[in-house]
Amino acid sequence: SQRKTLVGREAPKSQLKEPYLAYGRLALAIWPLRKAIRSWQIKNNTTHLRFSMGQIVKSGKHENEIRQTISRISILGSGSSLKNKPENFDSLVDWWLGK
């Protein structure tokens, strides 16, 4: 395509470079939960981020955002051909943990 042949100043600034595609997809997928995750990080600053999703799900306070995140992952993909896309709250926690 024409986009791929453009280099330097002619290349679109909004195009993600290959190393950042996975991060970009992750950011898009969890965007509805960004405030909940940030709030969790502030309250649990000594706890590893991997524990955040389980605690956010268990809190029951963000059901709509969790559903939106699951929906986004179903569109974007799980990030691995070996992993299933999450279909419910528990499988979202497993996906977050890399299970």
C-alpha cells in the first residue's frame, strides 16, 4: 500500500511502529477500565499490577466497563493465537494474568 512506502516526514504520524502495536492494542482494550485501574494503583501502590483486575472484578463496581473491555478484546483479539478471548468476568481475570 502507499502508506508503507512513505518514509521520513511523509509518513503519517499516527501510525504505530511495530514494537508498540501490542501496547496500543492493550491500551485500546482496557481503555474503559483506565480510571478503575489507576485508582487501584494509587490505593495499592506496593502491590503488583497483575492483581488489579481480579480485585476490580470482585469489587462489583465496574460491571459496565468490564463488559466493554471484554467486547473490545473480542474485536481486537486476545493478543495470542494460543489464548482464548475472554467471554466473562472470570475469564477476563485469567486473560489479564496470562493464563
